Amino acid sequence: MTEETQIVTHSEPIGRERTNYIQRIHVDVPPQGRCEQIWTRTEDQEIFELCCIPFFPYNVSYRDRIRIAADGTFQVVEKSGHRTIRVVIHDAKYAHERHAELHDLIARTGMRWEMYGLASTYWALDIETDDHADAVIAALTPLSEARTLGWEWGDPQPN
């Protein structure tokens, strides 16, 4: 059984209204054995559509359809066309004092996002279009160059 401290959860999944099943998947990031509790929709409990933006696994995004093995590993069976960008705020003072500013910056791009952690220093962004990608990268680049935050593609390919 996985220790509770190793389970990453979603407090406000963007697709909560679609959800009918919550599942844990195995995530290969330190510490070993970490799991992420994902919100999904399923009709047959064999194929699951993600109703949240994954925080840690690579190459899977919101609304992708996955198959989950008994050990919690998963495989993508159908891509949704969505992509994922992950953001980590390195500057705790910025995260605390300028949270609303970053929130507004991301909101102006038209993106949807989820935040992980009490300090809101880790964000997962849902990328629906190339325009969204261009807008959010343009918004994040100056902050990244100033080393206020870092960002990466969690799932760069739409298909």
C-alpha cells in the first residue's frame, strides 16, 4: 500500500463535472512509488478519460483516454488533442506576494489550470490550441529568464 504522503491529489480538477471515477496511477518521479490520484470518467472501468490536468506523468493530458493496469501503470489509448505545460515557482516571495498577478497573467491567455500544493507554487496548464501555447510561453518567458519560475512541457504533442 502506498503511504498517504506519496499520493498527489487534485483539489480542483478542471473537469470535475464530468467525473464519475477516481483512480490512482503510478508516477515515475522521486520518491519511487509515488502515485497521483486522478479524476476520470469511465463507462466500462477499462478505459478512463482524464478529467484533470496531470501534475507529474509525462505524455498524458486532460481528456486523454487511458488504460490502467492493476499495478497502477497506464498507457494512453487515445490522445485528446490537449497538451500540458507545468510551472514551478522558485521564488517563494513572488508566489506569496504576487500570486494574484501570476493568476491574472495566466487567465489572460485563456488557459485553464490546476494548482498543486498549499503554497500554490506548482501549476499544471491545459493547452488546447497553438495560440494558447504561444500566449502562455510568451507570458512565462520573462519570468523564467528572471529565474522567478521554471516551466516545461509535460505533454508537448497533441496527437
